[in-house]
Amino acid sequence: MADELAEAVQIIRVAYDGIEIAMKVGSDGIEAMKKVLAVLKGMLDYEKNLGRTSMKKLLMRGGDLQVLEFSNSEMRKVKRLAKKYGILYSMMPNINKGQTEIIFHSEATPRINVMLQKLKSCQISTFDDYVKKSDNDGKNKLIDYFQKQKDGNERFHSQEAEKAGEIMQGLIEKVGLYAVDNKSISADSIEEKFHIEKNTAEEIIGKLVTMGALEKSEIENNYNVIMNKEALTKRINSYRNIVERIRAVSMSKNRNLEDITVSKILIKEENSRAVKTRVPGTWGEKVRYVWIKKENIMEIHNGKTMLTFLDMEKEYKLYDKSNKVVQMIKGSELYEGHYDSVGVAVRKRYEKMSPKQKITNKTEEIGKGKR
């Protein structure tokens, strides 16, 4: 009786999103259980934003949850086999490079075991162990991902955020025109002129640098204007259009979008609707290309770079040099594996360039174009 009572005390029930989640406190203690609950809640919210209900249905069945981990390259096979064997599953967000995970109910384990025989590289773990494995240096990347998703949704969907975005766009234009009149600006001068906080002033300068409207001066903390008023206004309007498009697509489709920068030297061909670009980090026999719609592209850095975005949930087609589709890849994997570090490097390299280096760089490009 005492053992049964002790066992009952270790069961914690939490009501969330219209269902009751029963959790047993294991040997890892209450803190580990809280992390598991946080991931379950995060998954429910994540699927809700995507219009899915698989996780909710799994939890309503009660019992244990298991996780199947496999290579991204076998995604299509897993989906086909799960459909064939009638397995209900919930797909985890793709945060582990090269790996995908799905959650299934333990009652489906016999059917999952049949699937395992047809897959090249995969493994099953308990949901608790999977969450524990996501811990790194005191942080859990699953919980961190879901928190960022939540923050992002609140940012995109709240009226306050929309107004703040409009105000920021207006400030970018005002600061840009002020910079044109004064030939150069600094965060301190913007702070004083427009009565805004310094971090906001620095953010605005960063946006104008990204657009190719400003460049670092040889004077510390100063930025020179490299556009006239007409060119600046046109560039700001283009930037506003693509920002609004990203916001509109995110709100209407509940998508997770990430902006990327693509150097124009990666362009292979183009037509009236789209541009075919080489995927960074691929070359030779394994070169891959992806098509990007022109309506989603804005030119920056004096036309040398394209600013666009990837849909983290979308399956993109990758083409070989014969223009044949050779791979389907999720936007999140494409971003993390090929564009994330490249975009950061491009922005940092351009910001650190001196005016003289930029002139030399531009001259070299013109020379290459003549050969």
C-alpha cells in the first residue's frame, strides 16, 4: 500500500490545450520532467501554428511516447511506410543537422520495427531520453527553438508588433534621408536628432548598411552615405516591400521564414519569373542549384548581392548541372547547411570593408565582367 501511494504521488497531471498530460516523475527528478512537459507544450503550439493535430491525438491516447530518429535522405520513405502501416506520428522541427525525428505512440512499436528493417540508418529512443539528449551546456535546444517560435509568432501576429514595424520602417527612411543631407551619420547623432535609444539607432544603421545605403567611414563609429536621395528612396521602398512580403507570408501560412543573402556570382541562369542559383558549398559533380522567385528578391550591396528568404517548412527541389531534380530538401536543412553562415559572413565582411577596399573590389568585378 505504501509503495502504491508513493507511486501515485509521483504522477503529475497537467491540463493544456484541452487535454490532460499525465507525467511520471522518473529518476532524473522534477526538473527533467518539467523539460519534457515544456517540449510537449512546445510541440502542441508548433503544430497548432501549422494547422496540424497529430501531437494532440498522440497525447490523447495516453501511455508512452517513443521517438524514431533517421537520416533526412530517408524522409520520403518514412512517410510512405508510415502511411502504408497506418502509423500516427508527429514530426519534430528539423533542428538536428542531417537528422529528422518523428514521435509515435508505443502501441505502434511492432509496426515501427517492421519499418526499421527497410531503413538504412535509424534508431528508437524514449521521449524522455530524446529530450535529455537535447540538453547542451545547461540549455535545451528544443525548448529554446519553441520559445523562439513563440516569440516570432507573437512578433508577427500582434497589432503592437505590426505598429512597431511600421514605425521602424518610417524611422529607417527618415534616418536615411537625414544621412543624405549630412553626408555621414553615427548612432550618437541619430540618437540625439530623433530622440531614440542608442540600440535602436544602431539597428537602423545596420539595416541601411544591409541595403547598401551606408558604408563604414574611416572615422570610428561613423558611416558615409553612398546613395543620392532618389536611389535611397527607391532602395528603402524595395526593402519595405520584401519585409512586408515576408510578414504577409508568415501570417497567412503560419510559416517560419529566414532571410538569406545570395551573391550574384552564384547565378547560373534566369527567366522572367525566377533565378537559378548555385547552392553554396556544392560544386563539381555534386553541384546543386535551386530556383528563387524574382518577386521574393531584392538587390543589395550595389547590386552584387540578392536579399531573399527561405521557408523553413517547405520542401525545395535541388537540381544537378543537367537541370534534373536530384534531391528534395527541407528549407531548414538547406538554410542551416548552406546559407546561414554564408549570409552572416557576407554581412560582416561587407561592414568591415574600408571604402578603399570596396572600390578595389568593385573595380575587380568590372574587370572580370570584361574578360
